[in-house]
Amino acid sequence: MPRFVTLARYTNAGTAGLVDGDSDRRAVMEVMHQSVGATLVDYCLTRGQYDFYVISDADSFEQIAAMTLKAKASGTVQDPVILETLDIGQIRAETKKVKFTPPQG
């Protein structure tokens, strides 16, 4: 199953909700993942350019994109970046199959 890493920032409204509210964001992420058939691997607040990351296992990019769009549409999340993890062993295996002739002068 493909693994995805999502990085994002909270908007001012999202940050206010974290500070003033008492919702368990990890539990919310669990429910959201289950609703689309994905699995939450990890969710953590971060320091730096992004406010949090989410690691997910999902059958498709579309599942992750749907969750990200829903969160963004709420007005509490901004600037999401979705990364798909890669298996270097699989890439090396595919590279060995590539037929390529470089240009010659």
C-alpha cells in the first residue's frame, strides 16, 4: 500500500482552534482516514515552515487529496504539500529495464 506524507500549516483560525479548543486532533485524523479507507500512521505538530505532518497509508493519491481538500476547505489548513514515499529497490529494478541511447556528437 502506498505511503504518503502530508505537510501543512494551520491558518490563524486553525491555530486559534488548537490554542482555545480541546479537540484531540489525532482522533479527528483517525476518523477522517477511516472514512476514506486509509490508515493514519502518524500525526505530529512540528516547528519550522510547516505546523504539522501526517503520515498515511492509502490505496490512492485521490484518497489523500480528498482529505486534504476537505481540511483546506474548512479554512483551518493552508499550504498543503503531499509527498508519496518511494521504494529505491523498485526504482532500481525498473531502471535496469530502461532502453536508452544517449545522444552522440
